Amino acid sequence: MRTMEKTIPIVLVLLNGLFFAAEAMVPEGMIIFNDNGGWCWFQDERVILHKGMLLIGSVADKNGTDGWERDGNIEVTTYNVGRREPLGRFVLHPHLQADDHNTPAFLVLPNGRILAMYSKHGSDKQVRYRITKRAGDPFVWLPEKTVEREAGVTYSNLFCLSEENNGQGRLYNFYRGENWNPNYIVSDDKARSWRYGGRLFAFGGRPYLKYTSNHIDTIHFIATEHHPRDYDTSIYHAYLRHGNLYRSNGSLIRAVESGPVRPDEATRIFKGDKNNVAWTIDMHLDAEGNPYIGYSVQKDENPNDLRYRYARWDGGQWKDYFLAYAGTRLYEAEADYSGLIALDPSHPDGLYISTDADPATGQPLISAGDGQRHYEIFRGITDNRGATWTWTPITQDSEVDNLRPIVPIGEPTILLWLRGTYTSYTEYDLDVVGIIEP
């Protein structure tokens, strides 16, 4: 592993028939945590901060550093934040599958051990997991175990509700599986065994969900009806508490054991149509326990006009606003793939986006480094709960793309993202990079 404080190679750029020298900028203090890794955005938490150590989950690809030797490795990278020191990289499962959908999710268990859960991209029925041998020690992991489900599984989203199971804590893993819908398994013995919990959300297609929790008694989720290439998707919100499903305003839908939520039973935040096709990206809770979210919208059936939006529940209603121009699709086969949003979990009035357009105007971002259009990272700040935003570049004039930012829960604030070339979810050459206290 290596770190990089600042690298500024000088390149020659041809513009208007004239060559001039330009600096290919790298942010001050940027660290390369892993020189070959990618992640999708429907697993959480992909990165955790625990006892001063950063644990980062990712999937290596043959196009990156070390090539086929690491292709499909499910990896966890550990970094000491206080000492600014890389601690090592551990392979949870070698050569599982070269697909960024297989990224592990992490959870610190009530006994202090760390749980990692991951799966293939729907091509088998195994939810895989490993647990650290000792509390607080991310370097020694027990052998892999599996939970067999009844359909191909994808993604893991891990939570512990401390009030459940007679105050001993109940573990939840939400995954896509049976009926292509979100289901969950639970554990009451600190992940030694798992049982099926239920089906959370129901639709004939593939709903895409993001989750967050107060870690006490409630798990919130936002959802679409389907994949946005197959449906004019909207955004809905509901939450699970003590086995019951509720709308945003607290009105009861029903007990989860009585059947999953249909989209029209939850609270609709954004109504999609053929000119406004939405996709979930991120969600957290503010200090009052109210959810705030970021999501994308493809405008006017144009894959080169994606927009970001921000919505926040104020205790009585959702306030939903235009956030920024998201630019173009990430690649041709996925017209709704954007560079993504990372909400700041500690500061609802701040966030980060990846875009290849000026966030405020939508004008293409053309790098002075190579004259090409690239995705850059911006920080956004609002002083009116999301109605308007001020933007500051974190990266600029890059010669590669900067994608899929994450801000892990905890202090200090740490911004991570993927930097390099993204061809598809199975073909990429990316570094996992970041800045501590950006």
C-alpha cells in the first residue's frame, strides 16, 4: 500500500492550435488506500470507522494493479487514521467474482467483533460472511460461512437494533433475493446463526433500496419500483420498527409478517415519469432522527442529462429540491448510472457529488490536464436545508475519472472515492482514494 500527498505532473495540452503547460491536479492530502478496487452503491456500510481504524471493502479487477492475480478478490483494507498509516489488506474471498456488486458490507457486533457479508451478483444462493476472531482486531478472520437462500442473492445491508432480542441486539441483513425483491435475514446470537425474517418491499420488477438506521429500534428505507431502464421509477420512503412497517408520518401500514409493502402504500417523495426517471443513491438520519436523502433523475429520456436531487423530512412533510447537474451516464449500457452522491452522515447540510458537468450550470467539465471530459468531486453546502447549494471543487483538471464518493459514519470526517477508469461493473481500473478531514 502507498500514500500520496500531492502529485502534479506537467502535461502539454493543445487548445485552439496552441500548446501550453497545465497541471494535472491531485487534491492536497489525497491518500491511495487500495490500488485496485471498486464498489457498487447498494451495500452498506462499505466503509466503517472503528476505534481509529478505517475498514474499506472493495472488489479487485483484472484491469487494475496486479491484474489476474487479484481478479475478483473480495478485499478489506485497513488504515490507522490517527497515525495516517496503512495497516494492510486482507482477502475475504479470493477470486469470488470480478463484479463491483459483490462488495462486502461491515458491521461491528455487540461483542466488538466485526462482521463482513458479501455475495455474488445473483449467480448463486449463498450469502457469505466472515467474522473477526477477536474484538477490535480486523486482521484475523474466522473461516467463511454461508446462509443458503431460495433464490440468487445480491448485496448486503447490515444493521443491529440494540433494543430488540430482549436488549441483547438483533442483527439484520437486507439483501435482494426471492422474487428479485428486498428480503432480510436476522440473527439473535451475534451472527452465529441466521433465520429468514421476511420480504420487505414488493413489486413485479427489481426495486432498488437504500437503508439507514438509528441503531436502536428503527430501520428506514427508500425504494424505486424497478430498475430505471425498465420503468419510469419514483422514490418512496417507509420504515420498519418492532416488526411493523410505517409511512413517513408514522401511520401504520401493517406488520411485516402480514406481507411486504407495495410502492403505493409507502410515502412517495418523488413522482417519476418518462421525462423524470429516478434512482436511489444515499440516505442518513439527522440529529432529530429524520431522514434526508440524495437521488438521481434522468431527464427527458436523455442519458446525457442526469440531475441530482436532495430531499429532507422535516417531521411533517418531505421537502424535495434540485441539487445539481450530474452530467452524463457513466457508460452506454447503463443510461442511469451517475457518478453518485455521498451525504455527510454527521452534517445534513453538507455532501459530496461526482459529476462531469458544472454542478450549478450543467456545462461540461473539460480538463486542462488532457482536454477530455472527466468526472470530478465537488463539496456542496446549504444554509437553507437544501433549497440552494454552494459548490467547491475537491478535484479538478483530472486526467482520470473520480467516482462514487463515500463518507463513513463517525469522526473525523473522511471522504473516499474511486479514481481511474470505469468501463462497466465488471471492467474497471480504479484506485480507492480519499482525504481525511477534507
